[in-house]
Amino acid sequence: KQEVTQIPAALSVPEGENLVLNCSFTDSAIYNLQWFRQDPGKGLTSLLLIQSSQREQTSGRLNASLDKSSGRSTLYIAASQPGDSATYLCAVSPPNDYKLSFGAGTTVTVRA
Amino acid sequence: GAVVSQHPSWVICKSGTSVKIECRSLDFQATTMFWYRQFPKQSLMLMATSNEGSKATYEQGVEKDKFLINHASLTLSTLTVTSAHPEDSSFYICSVLGIGGADEQYFGPGTRLTVT
């Protein structure tokens, strides 16, 4: 059974600092990995999707890397802003299946 | 990406009653939808996979007779919580499986269920 772990569980940084969020998974046989943002009481917004054949994806200030062999992904958020405050979730799907296994998330607070 | 809506956004019901939650794909036809449950400060747990025109596939430990799923059209899936109890209080989120090779999932805004 796939286990997804996110460390740290919570993070507080001053505005402008770069954020580094970690995600690890126990079974390296994945189809893709997605990073999501969740605001309190809201649904999920997809940030980045990395297919298993890729090593990274970038979108604006966000960059996600994937090392499938070691079962790790890292989400980098450059020059953080108070509006980046949210919970960030990573999720992986296995080959030949669409089911996502989620980590518990990292709750980020960016202080103005 | 796909636009997904859920209705209602929040609902309070009395113990023993049933509640229906709708999930709609607004801009494309979704043959596959998923239902998740999220307890406070915990991550999302997949409850079931909803396939248009066929029976839903439930994850281990999820009671299919308690959580009835109907996916009667390509744009609508419903989750009915039957004989709800306080322990069913949770945040229920649906997602639709996007078309194309990446198989990205797009999520609805969620429904907060409180059973008193």
C-alpha cells in the first residue's frame, strides 16, 4: 500500500523567503505526482503535475522536482507572499490506475 | 482544466436522516469521478470511484449501502449519505478525471456535512 509523507507538517516564514516543501512516497512505481493547494474549508487547486518520466515542472514561482527512484518530490515556492499561506498536498497515482494517495499536507503561513 | 461544482457547499442534518451531495462537471463530459472524505486536519481519503453508467467501486472499509453513489450522466455524480450519524460529519470532495494522457484530476470545492 502506498504511503505518502509530507514534512514538515507546518511551516511559518517571513514574506520574501523561499519555501521548500517535501513529499516522500514508499512505492516508487508511480504514474504521476500532483501538488495541490487547499485553502481552509475549500477544495483543492491543482498546482503542478509531474509525470513519472519527468524530473520537474515549473509554473511561475513554483517549481516541483521528482526523484522517482528515491521516492521523493520537492515543491519550491520562490519569494513567498502572504497569499501563499495555505495547506499544500502532494498525491501520487499508481500505474494503470487513477486513484490518488494523498499526504497529510504542509500548512504554510507567510508572515507579512 | 476542468471546472467542477458541488452542491450544497454545506449542510446540517439530524441524525438518522439522509443527505444527497451533487458533483457536476461543468465544461466537459466526465466518465470517471471520485469521492473523497477529509476529516479535520487530515488528508483526503478516497471513498469510491464513480463510473458513468455502471456501479461505483468502493474502497476497503467504505460501506456501499451507507454511501450510495449514482453517476447517471456524464456531468453529474451524486453521493447520498444514508441514515447519517455524527461520525459521518466531514468534508466531502469530489473530483473528475481529466481527458488526455496526464490523467489529471480536477477537484470540486467540497461539501461540509454536519450531523447533529
